Amino acid sequence: MKFYSTNNKNHKVDLREAVIQGLAPDNGLYMPEVIPQLPATFLNALPELSFQEIGFEVARAMLGNDLPETQLQKIIDHALAFDAPLVEVEQNVFSLELFHGPTLAFKDFGARFLAGLLGHFAKEQNREITILVATSGDTGSAIANAFLNVPGTRVVVLYPSGKISVAQEMQFTTLGGNITALEVKGTFDDCQRLVKQAFLDAELKQKFFLTSANSINIARLIPQSFYYFRAYAQLKAKTDVVFAVPSGNFGNLTAGLLAQRMGLPITQFVAATNSNDVVPEYLKTKIFQARPSVQTISNAMDVGNPSNFVRMLDLCDHDFDLLSKSIKGYSFSDAETRSAMQQVHQQSGYVTDPHGAVGYLGLKQFLKTNATYEGVFLETAHPAKFAEVVEATLQTKVELPERLLKFMMGEKKSIVITDGFDEFREFLLS
């Protein structure tokens, strides 16, 4: 499979180059040259297949002969070593729980898949791979833990100071080893900008073997499509299915569109955002207006210029009518998010995290006029990762899983920098 840049379809590279480069030289994002169509026999057999079997077949269709099947199977087995169960919260309303991995967030799937690929490619060369990752919360912890002590790799995590939860921060600032945490005095968008500038810097690219672990990396995006297939396999009726996706950088929703284009019969998507609503606004006005992000209680979605928007356009052939038909967009305030968390808990006893609550709100908004649909909202992180918000909202204690407690007892180690590129550049060169 070849992968082209969203800025120039004539620029094509193989899987290895797409994964290692992360970002194309022209600042575009890589997309598969062909989106394979999965056979009806596979789609009909989904309920009988394990998660690993589903992931392997989807990945093999997408990657073709780019990896030996034995190596691909090994990477899949590691990436999907935990399930993504579907839990019925209300009649025809399901939560897709994506937090059963080591860092209790959906990012674990993509991070472990990427780590497997880069670990494989690192063995083929003699240079250390430097992985740059900007995080608004869960990406940093998932990537850091996936790459911890992976030979031939060095990880630099950039995160906005004071704008992620304590649990999220402790999951990657306490690791040490080949993991370095940079606490940026700015927003997530500033962190993302610094990473992108580094990839465009000729001296840095010459001195270091740079790659990105953000959802701009195609190896992060592909495995995120796996759990849409897994969710569909667990549904009952499988007619008129809508997925409501709490969205920040829009990698998750883009992966859903990819699964749909591969043949998964998803009828509708809902892009549910917090106050950072540039995509819902675009769907209303046809105008994409990036702006500085604002801080909310669903901090992993605090993104004012989502990178994967260009991939969404690409998957819809830059056709606004097709995009707006495929995706409905809604945004919600912190007050509405807290109210939804309380409502779900009172009605069913189910505890959502703030991001899942935004997805639930988007789903319920859509179902008001589409009551016959089976609805799935993505529960992207364990509520314990946002214990401060959840406990204050629900007036109940959230039990911390043991693997999260271990992080909380560690010692935070981070380097504080400004949001200026010169300082970041100097750090890398030193």
C-alpha cells in the first residue's frame, strides 16, 4: 500500500516512510492510496470473530504485503490484548468502553500498534528514532507507556501546563527512562504547533530521526478503526447505526469514517464537541475557522485547530454535502456535560467521564429526531482519570484502578518551557 500527502496526491511513500515521517514534507497528512473494500463474508462473520481476528483482517486489507503476516499478527495481538466491550446504558443506547488498556484510555490501541510498527522498523536501522508527541491529556500517557524501554526509541511529550488532569499528567511524567516530559506554558494547540515546526526544521530533521505519535501519524489512525468493527459485532439489530464520537483532534471520528468507507455499514456519525466547536460550526456554515482552544472539563477535547479535519475532507472528496450528510455536529457546555453525567448516573447507575458524557449528549440530540436508530457513544477514558470532576459532579467516590494508583504514587519529572519554538528547538539540539 502506498500513502499520499493530503497536500499533494502525487507525493507517495510506502508504509515505513509514512509511519516514520509521521508528517509529510509538505506538511500534509498521509492517507492510503486505496481504501480496500472488505468482503460481505467478513462483515457477516464479525459476531463470531475475536477482537484480534477482526483487527488482523482489517489491518491486512489495509497494509497488504507491507509487513510479514507473522509480524503483523504479533503487533495486532499486542495492540488488542484487551477488549472494547459494548454496555447498554438505555434502550438502544450503548457505551463503547475504550478504557480497558494499561493507561485507561482509547489511545492505548493506537499507541501500542504504533509502538509495534516503529519497534519493527527501528531494528532495521542503526539510528535512534525520536518520537515527538503533543498531548491534551490521554495521548501522552498512552504513547509514553507504549514506548517505555522500547529499544531504539526516545519519546518527548509536550503538554499544556495546568490544562490536563493530575492523573493524566502522572501517567507520563513519572516514567523516566527514554521518556521526557515538556510542560509547555501554553495550550495544546501551541504544543501541536511546536511539533509540526520541528518536522519542518531542516537541521533537526538532519540531526534526528524524527517521527510523530500524534493522530497525525497514519499508524495511530488505522488501529482506531478496529473498535468500530468490534462495536458493530456486538450490536443487536445492526440497522440504522449511529456512532456519537466525543471529538477534539478528530482522529477517532476520522477512523470511523475510514471503517465506513471499508464497508462497515454505519449509517451516521455525530461529532460531539465541547466549547471548542470549530467542526460543528463548519457543518453549519461551511466555514472552517480555527481559533485558540478554551479550557473545559473535557480537556482532552480542548483543540481549536483539529489536525484530522483535512483527513475528514479527504475521505469525503472535499464535498461539503457528503461530509455534512455523513456527520452531524453538536457542541455542549461544561454545565450541560455535568448535567448529562448526573442524568446517566441517576437513571442507570452508569458513570461516564466528561468526554463520554459529551458523546452521550450528542447521541441523545441526534436521537430526538431519529428515534429508531441504534446509538453508540464512545466512552474514551476511565472516569477515574478525571476523578476531581466526576466526584464533584456526582457527589460520589470514584475508585481508582490499581494500575492508576501506581502512577499516582510516582515522582513527577518534567521540564518547563515557553511556547516559543526557539526554546523547544534548543532543548532538542542540546
